[in-house]
Amino acid sequence: MSLKGTLRAIRRWFGGGEAPNHAPAQPKEPEVPPPEMETSGRQERIADKQDQPPSTRPSKSGGQAMASAAPSEGRTQFDERSARGPRQEIVIGLDFGTAFTKVVLGEIRAHYAVPFGSYAMRDNPYLLPSGITVVGERGECVLGEHVGSGTWCGDLKMPIITRTMNPDAKAKAAAFLALVFRYARDWFLATHERTYSGKHIVWLVNVGLPTDSYDDKELTGLYQQLAGAAWTVSVMPGPVSLARVRDYLETIAIQHDRLPLAIRDRLLAPDMFACFPEFAVQLSGYVRSPRRQPDLHALIDIGAGTVDVTTFNVHHNADEDDLYPVMDQKVIAAGVNFLVRSRLERCGKPGGWRPSPLENIPDDRTFARKLRTSQKALRVADRKVLDHIGDTLREVLKYTKEHRYPLSRHWETGVPTFLVGGGALLQSYRDRIQRFESLRPPFLIRTLDLDTPEDLIAPNAPKSSYNRLSVAYGLSFSPDDIGEIRLKSDTEDDPSVARAAGNLGDRFVGQEQM
């Protein structure tokens, strides 16, 4: 269908584009305490009052692109005939990952992890494989891998990481995000109506970026374009298809005034989309907890594709808001996919066992048994990837000491260092990084894990899985509450500081000592 045909169909679905003149529904009393109520200085936690917890109540549509063209598809409100109810801000925290995507919906009192049901990883309902199945000539897209029907398209984020994004890759990524937005809204509207009935939902979207990408205006703009295109396609009735996504990306962006009023009311202004570096939002629970420490910190985020190593300060600005100046950061291609690839290349056999993308990577003993090899052989296969991480962490710590913050009190006691991401659960990664706990300053660190926040509602989440939800959780706060991130590029090296720090060349720990 052409762009003009799409617009005609939308007008037909909505009766010419004018919203019916219905009297506003009478708002119901909210079933949760008003936002200003607090208990012992902490925000009151919402309890969902429905018979089933949110994680076990299925979305009515499952979030899939459907063949029907009912106007209710793509809805954003409990009752779209009335926009006069009290406004309720809901923030969509979107962690678009290389292997898995996570979503947390947040408001001031509670943060709901979105379960993806049968589409999710087998032992964690909150991890959605980052891929779509494309069906038919027009490229209708659905979540999940459908055996024998359509073409599975994974690795949707890799073109962003490798800077090889082309129009086809962009359309597939936007289609996936459109289905994620539609699913998340469907789930919320189906499971929380009794809690928020009568409210007019004001949606905001926060997207996480690797730390170095946050300093790249072109890449930040690409993320915002993908999110904006995805949202627009997600609120239109009818299937999500590559043809429709391409129409929007190419032409429809300048023709919003031709859309029916009912559709225009569902759109979000550009300033409703925001991007934040993942390291800062991952600390949302930590900086709000009694464990918070001021001064220098490090964070190592081990994902499927990349490892993000960042040093930063934790303190307050003049307005008493959280302030995170980035001291140094490096993002390297050393994530779990590269570790697994190295093991399979060195130890695997043609046609032999391969780990499932829908399951956690087995521990080393199980991995070695399945490959019919030894754990010693795995360690040899891992060496190049793990040494790359060790070298990168040393470089970041060295630069931070010499040029950024030579007088931090944490150099002598060990820089508090958070290990997060799916790879942080693998013992091989933890063993390699924890070697730094026995080194001399400035390479001495103290590894920490993130505690699960009390206001995160994620029933049936596996134990120790919060580090995989921490980005989406942090992104589910209002942009005004996330804090100020001061880019590395906004702070010049101070020559006098570098001289005072001295030359650390003779104190650099070589590979042979580690």
C-alpha cells in the first residue's frame, strides 16, 4: 500500500479523522495513595489491586502485529474518547540490547518490569530477544521466532554498534521497537486499568545509550529517530510492516497534519523522547540507597556485543541534583557473543552443540561438557577476549588517575566498581576483573553488585537478575529525576593536574604480572 493509501485507510478507520464528540467519562477514584503521601520519608509503593500480579496477567493482544484493522489497535489510553481526566505520567524505560531488550514502565511511586510472556527468554520473562520474524511480501513483522513461517531477523542493534546502519537495517530496528512499544502499552492498559482508571496517560520515552555514544550527536540522533519512527508506527491501527515503517521514515514524518485527529493525539512531540548514558541510569537504585558513596566510581557493563568501561564521579550539583561527570570511558567489542564465538571456534566441532540464544550461557563446567572439552581449554579460548577487557580497564584507570582525578580518596582503598549486564553473571568475566582487587593503586578496585530496588515490581524475576534490568529501571524515571551527566568532552584535561599526578609508567602492571 502506498503512503497515500495508508493515509486513506487510516481516515476510513477513524471516520474521516475527527474524534467523536463524546462526553468525558467520569474519573474514578484512584486505588493508590496520592503521590504526595510518603511513609518514613520513602515514596509509597504501589500495590496492584487486581487478582493476578502484573507479570502473570497476559496482554490482550500479546503485542503482536495483527491482521485486523480495528481502531483500538495502537491505543495509548484506557478510554481514548476522553482526554479530560487527571494526567498520569508513565515513563517507558527502553533498554534496546544486542541480545535482549528490557522495558520498565515507571511513575513516581512504582516501576513495573514488562513481562514478555511466550516471547521472552525461557527462564526470565523480562528478557525479550531483540529480533523479529518478517512474513509476506509487504514484510509484516511479529515478535518472536516462528519456525517454518517467515524470516527471522536478529542482530538488529549490531549495525548501530558497528556504524553500518543502512535503510533496511534501520527499518527492521524501527519495526521491532514499534512492536515493543505496542506490546508494553497493551500490557499496561490490560493489567493496570483498575489502578489508573480515569487517568489520562502522558507517555514519555527514555532510551539508553552506551557511554561513548552519548557523546556522539549523530548516533544519539539516530536512536531518537528510530524511537520516534517506532512510536508513530506503533500507534497506527493495523499490522506493523517494513513497508509502513519505510513509508514513515522516508516521507510521512513531514505529513503529520494529514493524519486523522485520533492518530495525531497519540503521537509524541520530539521532546518526549530522551537519551541517557546507561552507566548513569544503572545507578538510580544505588544513588537513592544508604549504600551511596560520594567520589570516584567505575562501572563495567558486560553485554552480548560490547563491554562498556566507565569511570565517573558521584556527587551533587549546586541545585542538589545528582551529578555524574564522566572521567573516562571506552566501549569495546568483547561481550558474551565474542566469548562464545571464540570458544566454539577453538573447541567446538562442525554440527556440534551451540548455546541457545533463548537461554542463559551455561557455567564453564557445563559448557565444557557440552563441547566435550576441558575447562582448561575454555580458559585458553577465553584469553584474548578477557585480556582485552583487562587491558581496557587498566587504560581507563590509568588515564583517570593521571589526567582526571589524581586526588580521589578511593585510589588507596580501591575504586568502587559495579559489574552489571548479562555477562557479569559469567564466572570467567568475574574472575578476570576481580584480579584487580589484589593490585596496587591506581589499579586497585572493589567490585560491587547492585541491590534490587524496593519499588521495582517484577514478580517471578530470577534471583540476581536485577543487573540485567538496571538500565531499563533507571530509564523509567522522569528525565528531571535522572540527574545531570557531564560529558567527558565537556571537561578538558588539566595540565597541572597531569603533572601533579606524575608519570605512572614505571607502576603500570604488565600482562605478565596478571
